[in-house]
Amino acid sequence: MGHVVKVALLGLGEVGEKFAEHFLEKIQEDRANVEIVAVAHRDLESPVALGFVHSKVPVFKDAMEVVTLGAKVDIIFDLTGDPEVRRKLRIALQESHNQHTVIAPEVVAHLLWNFFGEGELPRSNRTGY
């Protein structure tokens, strides 16, 4: 087994939930060396957040808490659609001296979605986090 890419998903609103479901499905179907190690969503009682809790994936209410995981996260998918969240993430990573973790903005999710072949991924309405 090769290097496992560890990802965190931030924002499980309309875009994030759909992306998370299909991303997880692709990981399982293709037996990809990818693991979802954390998610963040402002509604911890939402069905998708509870699904991750049930799967023993840490779920955070505050997206910035994901930064505390340090190098345990390779890629943070920012699906919140909120430029302020992305700005704060960059600052938090810099302040924690984390030069390992990268932030993948929503456009990267749309890029991957094209490879999923699942039709259109909704555009963010900035309610995903």
C-alpha cells in the first residue's frame, strides 16, 4: 500500500455534502489510498455530520480546529465558499508553522468532480459552513 493521502473537508452544506458523499464513494470503490481524517460543519446534528461521527471521523464545529491536527492532514478541502474562512485558515497554518498541509479551495473540488462524472456540482451559496 502506498502513501495514504489524509484529507479534511470543511463545510458540509449543499456543495460539501454532495462532494463528501461522492468523494467517499470513490475512495471506497477504487480502494484509493485516501482517508478522510476530519470534517468541519457548523451543524453537528446534520445527517452528514452524524454520518461522519458514526464512522469515527472527528467532526469539528469550528473549521479552525482542523489546523490543530497539524501534519496529520495533507489536504484541507475548503468547501465553505467563504473567502474569510480560507484567509483565516492560511493564517492559522502559517502561525502554527505547518508547512505540510495545503488548502484546496472549492475550485479544486469542481475539478475533481469533472473526473467523477456525476453531472454538475452545485455552486456555493456560502451556507456550507
